[in-house]
Amino acid sequence: MTGLYYEEFEVGETYEHEKRRTISESDNQQFCDMTMNQQPLHLDADFAEDTQFGERLVNGLYTMSLAVGLSIPDTTDGTIVANLSYDGVEHPNPVFHGDTIRAQSTVTDKRETSDGERGVVTMHVEAFKVNGGRGDDDGDGGDNGDDDGETLVCEFDRTVLSLKRENQ
């Protein structure tokens, strides 16, 4: 178990998740198949070639799910009771096959449950593609990332019900 108990979360703390994932065509295809999402922008190269992106996009829900998965070892692995909500999901830039994704989580709020036996923790999760600014689509010519050339591709708030160490 590598996750944090409620008492260990600090509001304002940012966790840079070490694991990364390069998204393959197969990853995207399997996710679309499992979720029955047949959007041609994700699956049909000829269709996607004629769009503003010029190629297939990775399913945004896969990108979000990947960000959650990358965050779990550092935040909630073995210490979570339940995911309570995902709010304010945004996908400011596209993700393509071959892009490598990293994530980070910043604790934005925490409170004990009314019975005091567990805690509710909210984290702002951000996913970045780390292999350059390809796919900037806001027209400003920038990559919407930091000085390392990373591009923000997904962000959302994740609220969890967390175990308290004192109750274990």
C-alpha cells in the first residue's frame, strides 16, 4: 500500500506522479471498443485526416482515466473507501497516438466526515503530454504548458472518501 491516509494529505501539496504512459493506437482502440464508443474521430484515419486535427485523437475519457490511474499510487492506493466525484473536467488540447502523458495532483480541500471516522479529500488532477507542444489548438501559437514544453491535455477535480490512519 502506497497511498496516503486522510491525515497525511495537506491542502496545497502537489504530488508529481513519477509514472508516465505513452499512448498507443492499440490503447485507444481497446478503450473505444470496451466503452462502445465508435466515434470516427478516434478510430477512422481517413475520416480524421479531413478534420482540423489531421489525424485520429485519443479518446478524452481514456486520457482522464489514465490520469487517475497514474495518480493512484501516490494518493489513494489502499487507503481509499470510494471515489465520490469527478468535477470540472476539461480537455484544453488534443492527445494523439504516441503522446506520452504524465500527471500531477494538488490537494485543494479536505474535511472529516460527520462521524469523524473518515475524511473527504479533493484533488485537482492535471495531465500533460510531455513530448512537445504538438496539437496546440487555441490559436495563440503557444503550447499551453510550462517551460519544459509540456502541454496541458486534461484537468479535473477528484473527490475521494479516505481512510483515517487512526481508525485502522
